[in-house]
Amino acid sequence: MTTAFITHHDCTLHNMGPEHPESPIRLLAIQKVLQKTGLIEHLKQMESVHVTPEQVQLAHANLHQKRLEMKLPEEGVFYADEDTALCPDSLHAASLAAGSAILATNQVLAEKVSNAFCAVRPPGHHAEHNAAMGFCFFNNVAIGAMHALQQPAVDRVAIVDFDVHHCNGTVDIFKDKPEVLVCSTFQHPYYPERYSDIQRDNIVNCPIEAHTRASVFREQLEKRWLPAIQNHKPDIIFISAGFDAHHEDPMADLNLTEEDYRWATQLLMDAARTTCGGRIVSVLEGGYNPVSLAFSVQAHLEVMAGY
């Protein structure tokens, strides 16, 4: 089993200020733990590539990227919303983050690797069809999924999201595309409070109350995600891998541990083997305690790589 690990140093250039939780330190912490444990040596290391405007438009409005470019400051930061700021290098980093999902998809579909993990930032799952929000500019997973659907061998895709925040952007983009299944667990009520109650056959929203025990998260995946994936029969599964539901994360109030992420990854790996030949592309979303983030990613990757 070969797992691609896709990242780029320039993803650390996106900087919304020293107090902002979506920090370059997140990627540095992941790299440090993977190097210290030696796991990085067992992965196929690859460098992210830039997304093209045409690929961005697979998931976003035609002028979405242009509007962001017009807001890009020459120095300092410009706030696209109260949480989401652009610095001069932000769209450079965002292009690499989205491009990594394209690269990972191509590698997996061409059977050059069994699966892939993209350690990139800024994250993407809050970016809607025509709006950047929630630290997100381009919806990386949505762009990867739409790119996959352009390939002759792919008719159906599943996207699963275990970030503590609901994937409103992903739901917005795919709510009327029945060929894409979107499953999401998330703390509720909580940010972003958009699309969490939408009713669609291809949208499986699983809200979880704050301070709920981790067993409820596992029950939702077993009872709701797994049957939905099996019924949908995707040709590839994408994971929006946010690790901010960890009990040590400062951004929310769920109680997951590294072992819960290990268990969830194994469940998804088993589902992928039975539905789509094991094809998985996982893309980093949230996770704002650098230590718990790094060790959670390690657990995620150990399962993906078969360790």
C-alpha cells in the first residue's frame, strides 16, 4: 500500500496575523511529528502544484477567483469577512492547496498510489460556490471531487467530513448534484449555521451537541455514513479531514481523541475497499491545537499507509 503525502512549504506563507488560529505552525507541527516518528519515510512525498482558473471554476462561480484577487493586499492583511483575511501570499498558498487535491486525485485514479493525504492550508470546506468564508478561499475537496467527475472512470463521488464545523461550502456546491454524496458530522449549534438542516437525499448531516461523548460520533459514522456510502457506491471517496473535534482543540467542545480518528479512518478505509477499490483522497481542514493536530494526523496516516 502506497500513500502519497502532498504538501508545499509555500502553504505556510499564508498568514492572517500572529493571533489567528489558522496559523502556519499547523503544518510545521505535522511535519515535525511525522519526521520524528519516521512515518514520513514510509510515504510517497510529493510537492503541491497550482490549481488552474478552469479547475477553480469547476466548483466556484466564474468570477470567484477574480473577486479574491481584487482584494489581495500588497502588504498587511485585508479581511474578506470577520474571520478570513488575505495577506499578499494568501492566494498563492490557496492555489497550491486546491492544486494538491487535483494532484492527489490524479495519482489515486491512475493507481500510482493507493490513497493520498494533502497537508495543506488554507482549508477549504467553508468556501461556497460564490463566497470565501471561515478561513477558506477555494473549496479544495470540492475542486478535487469535480475534477474526478470529469474523468471517464468516475460517475459517483462521496465526500465525508469529520471537521468539528459543518461543511457548508461543500453542501452548497453539491446540494443539487445527486452524483456526489456529502456526509458531515459537526458540533451543533455552532459556526457556520448554514445548510445544517438542508434536506437532500445526497446530503447526510449529523449534528452533535457540545460536550457529547465520543461514542456518539462513532455511532453516527456506523449508522448513517456507512450505509449511505454503501448505497451510493462511489468510485472514489474524499475526506475533509478536520481534527478540531479533538478534546484538546481550543475552537470547539467535542471530545474526540487520536484513537477516534484512527477508528474513523479505518472505517472509511474498509468502506472504500468494498465500494471503490480503496481509492481515498484526504485533505486537511481544521485543527487548531498544533500538538493534538499533529498526532491526530499521524494516526490518520498510519491507518491510510497500513501501519
